[in-house]
Amino acid sequence: MSVIIMPDLVLSYFCHALKSHRLLYSMRMRFSPIASLIRRSFLTILSISLLSISASGEVSAEAGKKLFKANCASCHKLDKKLVGPALGDVTQRRSEEWLLKWIRNNAEFRASGDKDAKAIFEEYGGSVMQAFPALTDDDIKSILAYTIEGDKKAAPAPAADAVAAPAAGGDTSSPWLVYLLGGFLLINLYLLLRVRNTLKQLNGEEPTNLVEDLGVFSRILVANKRFMTFLTVVLALGFLYALYSYLMSVGMAQNYQPAQPIAFSHKIHAGDNGVDCNYCHSSARHSKHSGIPSANVCMNCHMYIDGSEIVDATGNAKYGGERSPEIAKIYAAIGWDPEARTYIEGYEQKPIQWIRIHNLPDLAYFNHAQHVSAGQIECQTCHGPVQEMEEVYQFSELTMGWCINCHRETEIKGDNGYYAGSIDGSASISDRLVERFHDEKITAANIGGLECGKCHY
Amino acid sequence: MASNKVYWKSFDQLANTEVSQRLAENEFAQDIPADVFLADERSMEAQTSRRDFLKFLGFSTAAATLAACEQPIIESVPYVVKPDSLTPGVPSFYATAYTDGQDYASVLVKTREGRPIKIEPGDAGRFNRGTNARAQASVLSLYDSARLRGPVLNGNESDWSTVEASLKKAADAALAQGTQFVLLTSSVFSPSLQAAIERLRQAYANFQHVELDAVSQSNNLDVWESLIGVRALPFVDLTAANLVVSFGSDFLGGGMAQQLSSDYATRRKPGSGMLRHVELESNLSLTGSNADKRVKIKPSEVSGALAYLVNELGGSASKVALRDDLTKALKALAGELKASNGKAVVLVGGDDANQAKLSAALNALVGAFGATLRTDKPVYIRRGNEARVANLIADLKAKRVGALLVAGTNPVYFRPDFAEAIKSATFSWALTDRMDETAQLCAAAAPEPHYLEAWGDFRPVAGEYTVAQPTIKNLFNSKALLEVLGALSGDSRSAKDQVAASATAMGLNWNQTLHDGGASVTSGSVAGASAGSAAALASSAKVAKPASGMELAFYENAVGAGFQANNPWLHELPDPVTRLTWDNYLTMAAVDALALGFENETNSDGSLDGSYATVKVGNHVLENVPVFIQPGQTAGTVGLAYGYGRTAAGKVADAMGVNAYALGVTTGSANVEITKAEDMHEFATVQLGNTMMGRRIVNEVTLADFVADPSGASWNEKPTFHTIDGHKTSEEANLWADHDHETMHMWNMSIDLNSCTGCGACVVACHIENNVPVVGKQEIRNLRDMHWLRIDRYYSSDMSKERAEDENIGGIEMYAKMEEPSESPSVVFQPVMCQHCNHAPCETVCPVGATVHSREGLNHMAYNRCIGTRYCANNCPYKVRRFNWFNYMANEQFADVNPSQDDYGRMVLNPDVTVRSRGVMEKCTMCIQRVQYAKLEAKKVGQPVADGAFTTACAEACDSGAITFGDVNNTKSAVRAAKADARAYHLLEEVGTQPSVFYMTKVRNA
């Protein structure tokens, strides 16, 4: 028996070793120190911005920052030209009175015949700046205050981080406690053995050491048939369980987290900035594929956001105020010249080669639109808390059992006209379903969602 | 008393043929190749011990298991800039026009992720909006890896500027030397191309344009040109006809530029006033198979028969003596024509000048002009002129041609004299899709875009203008003829600009026309022919005396003229009548075969062999033409299909069949000498039983009986069983639990045997839609074809149970006689796919639950559960399940036939359908991918699935509207109405399978 089992055992060990090696190779730890560092730094930024929002009201640079982000940032930066000029030193270039008029309604101001206003309009190729009649003088002054002060207020960030540091240290101290207790127990064990041997010597017996004791004990156990039968059964069951678990995991890629060509953070986009999943993965509503966004979709925002504002945990500009090298990869793919702010003519575009994380086998047909549009399932139901993931990993098992379980539990959207509408004046599908299942929950399974041919064809 | 009954296993055994004797002696059909194995000395001397073997086994098992642990890293590469009109995973449709040098059709092209993957019929109301088998299959010709990839000059790879310069230089030199510059094409009916040719004519005084139709209509065109003033054929309007008389015109199967099957089916709806169809022909064609009355006639008797009818109807033509039985049939036909009151039309096949004159005269006398034969509405698709082709050949031989540009045609293959002639051209240049027979003999060859890559426009018929647009970027370095000609005449506009200019010149909105695929225009109409001058043609026609020897009539099957000969889907599609694949052959009547010593024999494994013949027409000889004995073939005639015997088309087509064009006949028929040759040819057939053996597989009724009893009680009775409770139908005598088919949808399919002509477009459509593998000739010979949908063809037999009873014929003799088709059989076609039984025999026997029933009335097949026991196929009464004996995608054995074996061919695969691997069963799914897609689209817009919102691939491809698919739970659906019709019946109803597919009884207007 054992002769037959042995090669399999070795084999499964090999497989396992290989698999774990592959996983180590292709995955990163989910909570790597770097990731936690980034997470902390963003929490800091978030808390600062929350602070500044609450402080709005009178003329203040903090309120100005908020207004600037809301109204101006899509075309202006403090330190460099974007669609419009850099505004870092605008109060030195223009009088406050001039700026108030210009910002409130620049077209009217130009029409009034101001030479400077006309000149600046022509300098920027006649691109029209939006009018902001809703901004009060205080609002505009706040914005101007912010342009003077800039983002210097980010300095207190290290202090906040310093507060957080001891807590992190507290986490790491727990293993020491275990070692301490372990050591204490070992000393106790040693002392007890010494006491026992001392007692034996007092009785005139030979002192024994631990190894000899264990030998005697194990000989007794081996001689005990009941114990051996029990042990064999336990070992066999354990082995079978391990084998079964292993075999069931073959081909599964839960937690698969490959390194992507661009260190894209879903946390920043979907989490911190609340971008709707469907904005980038727009075809999920229409198609079987969720679609990885093409680079031109990235450019809708990243034409203006080049990552130079990202700050690290210490509150310093992460890329030294330069554009993010990750965002630069998008520019390299599509051929955007961030200095000239134009697409490069005749550029040979290079598609971004993402690594696919969720892979269903070809034999299974899955349609995103069915789940997103018809079923109105949240993306997170299958993909997990993507908005918290710095690097996306496969959250769900994506096994057939997992699919079927959800089909058994999920109620259909019976108010969809497909079910509720009647095409010929007779009972609608909804009516017929209610008649058949009465008060039962009408799940995907009840309308045939477990039939082979619904997913396999 | 011991029984002395003798049981016989096959007709062969009964007849005590050689095969059955051999079988009786030796159980195995083929010897087990033990000798071969034992004779291999090396294998006998091998030193591998049992222990070594086990070691290898253990190692390979371990290695395979280890390899299986690895998971590949899959990349996902999005667009850099995604086109607005495209969403990955959602198909886009483009209206365009299909042309392959022979056919024309208005079509809709389905593309996925920028790849054309399916051809669908064009908008309703368009001329030739249907898709025949060739139009369906044409999408694969786009991905043919045998296509020419770049320009070639003197056998070396070149570039466009060099080859174009060489052509320009030759044309200029010809102009200087006073020799001709000739453009040879197929028929040109594109306004843009005609304009470009006109500009070239202006630029070169020595320019000549010659049009060549592979299967010539030249003599017919000459007659009609003299009558209507333009080189075109009149439009046939079957919807206005009550009687169609066809002399060997295979107007349903192929050969005609105008597609008539849709109008034919419309007028063949049973009831009073149903179109009657009389066919007089020598070969048993698809069209003749559908006829209400079929008369056997030799090609040489046709002009005599036409003359007889002309005289009967009051015209004057010279008379010749005809067979008595033929005269009798013609007399009856003349009566019918007279009674038709102008609602009749006479069509004639082939291309004989005298027959053309006589048929024009006959149509004029019948009163067809302006009614069923619209002489004021010319069809421009055929324009070839054989006289000009003959002149070109003479000019070439006399070295009067300085530059020859051959574009989109293959004259060396089509005309046997051309091969010698083209060598005498000073300079020859071919714009071609592949290095074909002509291009190989040309000094330069350059790739032409496939129609799915090209801009173009067409005026196929008076009053209609259509636009073709590219649906994919050129796969290879090809250039359209419009641009090549433009460069020669100094017109640098792109093909698109040229087409847009001609559309705008007609006063059309370019974007709208492009979107719709065409528009109605006023141009192209003519005054129409005068019936008087047409009738007068009869007296000038020479009426031939019937010949006594063998005659050969050419025909076209799905391969057509041979432009798409390298398309494996067309070869895998069985000929609708002979049911043979991957071949052409001489069809011969049984009496002639007996007289000349030709044989067809069925081997014990079910495969069919036939003797070879040598065929001689004048001084043209074809060697090794296999002979197939065809019921219904007129005695004294043989038939041969065009399109085979290619030598430079690609690995699929080369060396398959014989080249019928090599006999040098352009008129469609000829006197022929046939002699027997050595050896037997191996055929690949998909159907062994030719008759229904007295069973009601195809239910048929005459029009008179149908009209007399509309309830169908007398001609569509349900089979009943004698039970303890009296007689019961199979539905009532039911042992099974029923599925819930009322709550959701219940998909049903109706197949109208009255509309189905058997053309096979649905079979090809099914192939494409469902990624059905191509298996090639040998596997079909092994009876392992993979068609999910087949069209069974049954011949009538002279024997019936009634006759056996009357004449006191015993059972054995009766069944033996029943197996033999009649000499002049009536023919029925029946498409059979998975019947989606609601009490399915296959489902109960599957040990792993791989095939299960859905509540929507479909029988599902989960490939990944299937372990390949094949119990289901054995238990299927309809024999529609197909087993993957090989991995057709990768197995070397199929490298020459399976298009999925190269990267180009794989681009045509439907991404919504799994490609099946070896060892699993497959079958019709009722296009479940389309069902699921339609339901999802309905859910997305929040509306119930409308009847007709979608249909299966076969139903969509069917020009005749024979297939109706829909939800019978929708009380207003067409399929529900069909199910309630008196003609509806289930195939093998007595088995009690309760299929979701049902058939509509065939009504013959006899």
C-alpha cells in the first residue's frame, strides 16, 4: 500500500512546492510594507483635505484651495502652465482689482476694452475661459490667497505620521512576548526535570534524561494496537484531506496578484477619488467583456493630472514635484507631449500590455452586461473591495461552485420589462413565475440559471 | 419445425456480390496490419523491457502532472485609442455587396473586434439580397492563407511601385508600337470601374476591354442585346408567374446571376394559385428535384422541343422529329402554357444561340414580356462576350497584344486555349487573389483585395445602385483595380474617393447610401423588347436534330465556377442531389453504366467506389473522371460539374476532381465520347440510404388532396398505439415526466418542406456560426462528417407496400426493391438537425449528465462534462450527434483541409462558441449563443423578446424562408401559428420523443 502511495506523496509535494514557488514569483504580498506606507500617506492627505474643507467661510487660503480644486484646477496649476497660465505668482503680476474682474467674467472684461485682458486672451490662442459669476469677492480672494500660500501647509504631515509610528511599533512587539513566554516555559521544563531526577536519586533510582523517557513512552505506544490503528486512520484521513484540498485548488487562482506594467492604484481612483467603475470599464454595461480602458480614456483626466502633486508619507512631493513616472508610461503609450501639451504627430503608439487577472476557462461563457446591466450586481460582489486595493488581486474563487451558489441565492430583477412586460397580451414571465413559485424567492436558478447550456456552449 | 428463413444483412448479400462473399469468408473488412507491424525488424529487436516501459510510463505521468500545475500568464492588451463605434464583445454590422467574380449579392457583414466573421442577407427589398452557400462561405476566402501577399515580378518578390511602373511601361510601349493594351476581367457592372475603364480608353488609343464569364452566357446575351439594346439579361419576375417552365436551367442551384429562390418560395406556398414548376433537363439538378413535373430530355433535343412549343403557340420554327413520349409531354405543356394567360415564363439553361432565340420567341408568344420577363429591367451581372475572348486569344497568338492586364479572373483555367496564348503576350500582368493558373504564366502578379477589404459600387439591375465597403483593413499588401487603373490614366484618387464620386454624381447622399449599402436610382432602365421581333427570331433559329450518341451537360454545384475552389466549407458541403463531397464526377444513368461497363460499388464499411472514365470532346480529353450512377439522369447523357481540377488554387483545391473547362465547351453541353478506364475512384458520401423504405419520413401530399382536405386528417394522421385504454398517440401514451415549458420561453423551430429547395446555404451558415470543424474527404468517407445540420435527400422508389400486396410480392423482394430509387424519381429534401426532443433518448443514457434538458425546450450539451462514451449518438433516433474523433484543429492529418490550422483561418472563428476538442460529442444547440444574446439585449432595454428579433443561423441564411424559429409561448409568434397548422408533423413521431423541431408537409403541385 505505502509503496503505491509514496510516489504520489512525493509528487504532490513537488507540485505544491512548485506552485507555491510560482505564487511567490508572480504575486506580491497583499499587505507589503510599501503598500501600507502609501496607504498611510494617503490617509494623511485625506485628513488634511477634510480639515481644510471644514474651515471654509471667510477669506482663507484653505477655503481658497478647495475652491481652486473645484473650479480652476482643470486648467491651471500654481507652478506650471496647463491650459491656462501658472497662477503661483499671479498676484504679483496683476492687481487684485483686475483679477476680480477677470475671474468673475473675463469675456465682459475683455469687451470693456482692457488691453491686458485682450493680450492674455490672444497669448493663449483665443481659448475662452469660463465665467464664474457665482464666486463672491471673498471666494476669489481666498483663491488668490491660496495661490500665494500654495501647498506649503502640507508640512505638518510628518507630525501626524510620527503619531502613527508608535502604534505600528506596538504591532510588531507581540512576537517578542511569545518568545519570552516560550523561554520561560523551557526554563520551567528544565527545572521540573532537575527536580524529578533529584527525587529519583533520593529514591535510589538511576536518573534519566528526556530522550530516554521519550523512547520508553513511544515503545509503549507502538506496542499498543489500538493507538496504532487510531494513528493510521488519522494520518490517512489527514493525507486524503490534504490531497483533496490540493486537487481542488489546481487551476484556481484566488488571490492572484500579478505585477502590472503600470503601478495603477484602484484605491486612488475608485476609492480616494470615487471614480465610478463604469467610467473606465464602460463596456461592462454593454458587452461580455468589462474592457480594460484604452489609453485615451486615461488621458481624459491625465491630460491635466500628471502626478506631480502626489505626496508621500512624509508629506513631501513623492516625485519631487515632477510628473509621475507611472503616468508618463501612459504618455509614452499614446504619444502625448506633456511639455507642448499636444499629441505627437505620427507617433507610433505602443499598447499597454496589462496582465489579465480574472481568467475564466474558454468553456465557460460569462457576460458582464448580464450581471451589471440586467442583474444590477455591484462590481464588488465578485471583484471584492477593489476601491481599497492598491494592486488588484483576484478576490473570488471563480469556480463553478461559486457561480452556482450565487445563482441559487440571487433574486432576479423581476421588474425588468423583459420579465414584467407582456408581448402578446397574455401573462408576462413575471406573472408566470409568481404563479409557479408563489411566495418563494425567484432566484436565477429558478429561471434556469443552473442549466449547463446557459454558460457552456 | 426449424425455421428455414434466410436473413440477409444487406442488399449486397442478397445479390450475392463479391463483397458479401468476401465478408462471409473474412469477418474483418480490412486486414489487421499485424504483418506490417511484425515485419518491422527494428520494432522486433527493440531492447525495451517491461520494467523500462513501466519506468517511462511513470515518468511521463509525473511529467504530465507537473506540467499541468503551471498556469500561463495571459496578457490583456486594450486599444491605445479605441474607435467610438466599437465595443469589444459587441458585434458591428456593415452593409456591403458580395462579389467573387461570378456571384453578386447584397449582404450584411457581422464583425467582431474588427474581424468579419459572418455574412448575413442584406436589407429586405434589395436585388439578390439572399446568401447562397458561396456567399456564406466567402468570409473564409478572406482568411485564405493561400492568398497572394505582395507583388511579384518575374517570379521574385517586388513592390507596388515597381510592378505598376512595369505595367505602365508596357502599356506605353504597346501604344508606341501600335500593339494592343488589353484589360481582361469578369463582367464589369460597377459604375466607378466602368468610368475608370473609360478614362483609360481615353488615355490609350490602343486600349481594349474584354469581359469573360467563366460559365458563359455570351450567346444568350447576344440575343437579348439585339432585342433590348443593352448587353444584359431580362429580369425574371416569378412573383407574377403561375407557371415556370425550365429547360435545364438550374435557377435554384446556381448558374443564374439573378437569385430566384426567394421569389420561388414565396410563390410555392401551398394553396390554389400555387406556382407550378415543370423542368425538362438531362442531369438531375437541384431545380429539377424541386419540380412538380420533371421530363428527361437530352441537350440536343432542347431546340427541337422549344421549336415544337413555339409552333404550338402560333409561332413559326423549323420542325424536327422528337421521341413520342417527349412529344406527348410537350403537347400537354403547350396546353398549360396557352392556359397560363401570360402568367408563365420559360427559362433555358446553357448558352446555345439557337436555344436562346427560341426561348425568347417562346416567351414572347406566351406573353411573358413585360409581365414575368421584365425586358425593360435589365440585369447587368453577366456581360461576357466569347467572340471577343476568341479574338483576344487569336490576337495574343499573333503577337498583336503588347500589354495584357488580367484582373479578377483566371482565363488559363477557364479556357483551355488561353495557356498557350498568354505566353505570346509581350507583357502580361495579373491582379489576382492568389498565384493561380493565370498569374503563374504572367510576367507580373499583384494581390487584389478580397471584397471584404475593398471599396466598390455596383449597378446589378436597372434601378438599383449598391456600395461595397471594406470591413477590415487589407490583410496583405493588396491594391484595388480602381486604383491600379487610376494610376495608369493619371487619376490618383483612392478607390473610396472614386466610389464616393460616382455615388454623389447620381445625386445620392454618400453617408446614407454607404450606411444602407445602396439606394434606388432611376438609371439603367430601357424601353423593353418588342414581342413581335422576339417571336420572329424563331424562324432564324437552327433547330438541331436529336443526336444519337452520348451527350455531356455541364452544371455547377456549391463550388460554382471555381473562384472559391480553395474554400473547404464548400467542399465539405455535400452536393444536394448526389450527396457526395470533395469531388466532381460524371453523373450517368444506370442503363448507360450497364451498357458501357461502369460500376458503383458499396464497400462493406459503407464507402462508395466508382469506375473511372475517359471523356473526349473533339480533341480535348479528360482522363480519370470518376463515374457516379445517378437516378433520374437522362439515358444517353452525362453531367459534369465546373470548378474542380485546379492546379494552383491552394492546398485545399489542388488536384481535387477534374477540370470541366478543359473540354473547351462554352455552350453548356456537347457531344462526347466516353470510354472506360482502369481502377476505381474513392467517393466520399454522407448518405447511404437513398429511399424512405416505405416510411413516412417526409410527409408529402398533392395539391389537389391538400385543397380537398384542409384539416389534414387524410394526409397527416398521427401514428397511434394500441393500448389497454384504446388507441393513443405517442403524446398520450407517455411514460415520462414532463418538463416545465410554460413558465419561461419555449423555443421551437418549424421547417417548411415545401419552401426548402435543398440548396445547402443553411449548412454552411451553421458551419460558420458554430465553429464546426472541417474533416476532409477521408473522414467523410469513413462516415464521420461533423455537420450539425444535414439535408437528407430521398428518391422515390417504384416499389411500395401497396404494390407488393397487389402483385403478391414477398417481403424480402419488396424491401430489396424499395431500396432502389426509381429511374425517374421524385425527390424530396429534408433538413435534419438536433430535434431538441423534450423526451430525449440521448439524455437518459448519458452516464455523466453531459447532455441535459433546459426549461426553454432545448437539449443542452456540456462539452466539458462529456467523456465520449457515444451512448447518446447510438440512442439518437435522428442520428444528429457528431463525435470529435480527432483534434481537427491541430492534427496533421487535417492540415490541408481544416482552415483553423493556421492563424488566418482561426480569425473566422465565432468567439462566442467553444471550439470543441477531441473525444467529445457535439450537436446543434439551436444557436444558443444567439438565444442568450437576444434575451440579454431584451433585458438591457427592458422589453420582452419580440418575435423575429433574432433567429438561428440556418433560418437567417435561408433565402426561401423555410425555417421559422421562435417562442411558442408567445401566442402571436409565427412559429406558434406554424405549429397549429394542419401541415405540421414531427419526424418519427411514433418514437414519442416530442421534439421542439417540427416539419411542414410538402405539397406537390402535380
